[in-house]
Amino acid sequence: MSTFWLEHAVVDGAVRGGVVVTLVDGVITAVDESPQPGAADAVLRGLVLPGIANTHSHSFHRALRGRTHADGGDFWTWREQMYRVAVRLDPDRYHALARALFAELLLAGYSAVGEFHYMHRDPTTVMADALVDAAREAGIRLTLLDTLYRHGGRDADGRPFAAAPEQRGFVLDTDAWLARHDRVAPTGTARRGAAVHSLRAVDPDDVARIVAATGEEPLHAHVSEQPGENAQLRAAFGQSPVAVLGEAGALGPRFTAVHATHLDDADIAALAGSSVAICPTTERDLGDGIGPARRLADAGARIVIGSDQHVVVDPFDELRALEGHERLRDLSRGVFTPAELLAAATVDGYASIGWRGGIRVGAVCDLVALDLRSPRTAGARLDQAWLAASAADVTDVVVGGRRVVAAGAHQLGDVGALLAEAIEEVDG
């Protein structure tokens, strides 16, 4: 048993002062009040938030940051540059890049990550094992969203076509994926989830098989990221991706639709009870569009956040963008309350990737401390400070009761140098 004393903390959606958290084996067993820390308490100053979940990550995309802006284009041309990175990855390079990226996530205030993993290479678990090892060494909580990816895409008539050479490292047939999925078995602060890449890359029968085979594991899928994707799926199946996923049994409490940008009214209604991972900094970077986040929330979907391609690693920027994009479209302010935005990043985000979050009994003891006296946060109200903060204001991050970021420094040391070295190795 150990204890943390929190100077200010968000508990059950409200800011409280002087909070003592007791934990056993990384899980919170008591939340009490105390105006001052006890002699045995570990102390976290500033404002302490529950652990923040990045529900949608592609680690290897980090090698693209600052390299794709010169030539214009769109999502589809950006994707060609992504493939050129993918073909350079082997288990060692993947491990080094993911380890550095996970450390960057922690420094920014993300304490948990849902890694949407389709870089398989072959039917073994070697690439998945590289990610699990990277997360353990960096100290981040991981849900490995083991992803089925069968086709190279679909043509304008909705017909699937074979993977191009640069995509073949992603592809497994469904039988091979199912056979190896049970061998992906992380433990401790890592666990397994499942994903289907998208209905461009799998068929409805594949989705139904994955739903049946994966029990209560978190289940994610890219959904309606691009109008072209919707057109392909309507040509193939006569209905939207959300409707196809619904008929395959995917929708519901364990399901997260990633992006869900181009939806109709029936899609929005069908996603009630599911989660929707909005990735605002990626969606604006790729010119994807602005999804109907407020309408989804009002319909009963849980909104969560991800940084996807990691063009920005800053959960507070994602939250401001989630709200700000709604304001730009609707010409109104306060579309989401500060408390709703924080829940998207914390309690709801953790649920999307299969963990119990929050500063509450029974939750994992993941905590993120913010400096309240920085040039960005000075003067901010405590119940809105996360909307004034940036990643630079994160002082400490605790995962499973272990402090992995302290006084703004990660346990691995110079994370910038680790990233530079890993990306240079991918460049060759």
C-alpha cells in the first residue's frame, strides 16, 4: 500500500483541494481529504488530473512529422508517404521508434495509449512484441489494438483489390490473424484489444468473425474518415460503413469508431452507446473535415480523443481543437463544457481502450500533474486550467502508482535525442 497527496485534484468531475489517494498494486483503494500531506505521502503539486488516454495512435507515423507539408495533396497522397516509412520498419526499428514516441506521449501528459497496430510483417507476434516491450520500457499504459488488414483498398465500384508491395507488411488473412491473436498476450499495464482497419481493408464477414472471436476486448475501426471511403462502401454494400458495422454486430459499448467524420443522421443514431475517437489535429492536418462531435454526444455516443499520426502530441491542444472546430462550424461558443472535454480525455478515453480511469476507488492509479503557475496557466480557473495548459505544463505523470515523469523529465532521459536517433534509423 502507498499514498499520494494531491494539492488540487479533479475527483468525480469537480476540483477538490488536499486529496489523498491510497493504492494497492497500482489500483486506487481510497480517496480521502487532507489539508496537508502526511509524512509517508508522495506529493503532487499543482492541479492533478486523472490519467489521460490517447485512444488512437499509429506509432510509426511519428517519423512523418514535419516532412509532408511541402507538396500539398490530400489524405491519399499523404498515405503514399506513410507507406515509404512503413517498408523501412523491422522489429528493432519499430521498437526504438515506438519507445521514443511513447516517452514523448508521457511527457505531454498522456498516461495510456491505444496503439492501432497493423504493422504485422508476418503471422508471428514479433512486431506486436516490439510494441509491448517499448511501452513497458517507456512506462506508458498500453492497449494493443491488434488490427486485421486484408485488402489494399477498394475501387470506385467497391471491389477490393490486392495489397500493393508497400502494403504487404500490413496484410494477414483472417484465419492467420485469428490464429496469432491469442498469442498476443501482454500483461501488467498492457492489455490486448482488437481492431479492423476499415471496411476498405476488410469485408463484413471478417468483422463478424472478429466480433465473435474477441469476447469483451475493446474493438476499434476507422470509420467514414473520407467521403471517398463512404462512396466505395456504398458502391460495395449499398449502405454506409456504420450501417455495415452494425449489421456485423460491431457497434456497442466495447466499440470505438475512429474519426467518424462524414456521417448521416442514421449513422449518428446508430453510434449511440459506442465511443467515437476524434483526432482533431490529424483531421485538420490531412484536410479530412470536421466530424459531428456534439451531435454524436447528444445522441449518446462517448467522445474520446487520439493523436493518430502524431503531427501534434498535446492532449490539451486536442481538447481545444475538439471544441474549437465545433465553434468554427456552428458559430457559437461553449459547445462542450470544460468538464465534458476533460471526461473525453480521461474517464471516457480510458473506457474506450478497456481500463477504468478517474481518481476514484477501483480505478488504476494514473495521474497527470499540471503546473498552475506557468505563463500559460497563470490566472486560469482551476475548473478550466486544462483548456489553458499545453503539454509543456505537465510536471509529473504517474502510471499504475509509479512516477514515470518527474519535474518535467522522463525516466529515459533525453527524449528528443531518442526520437532523432530512431527516425534517423528509419530514414536509413
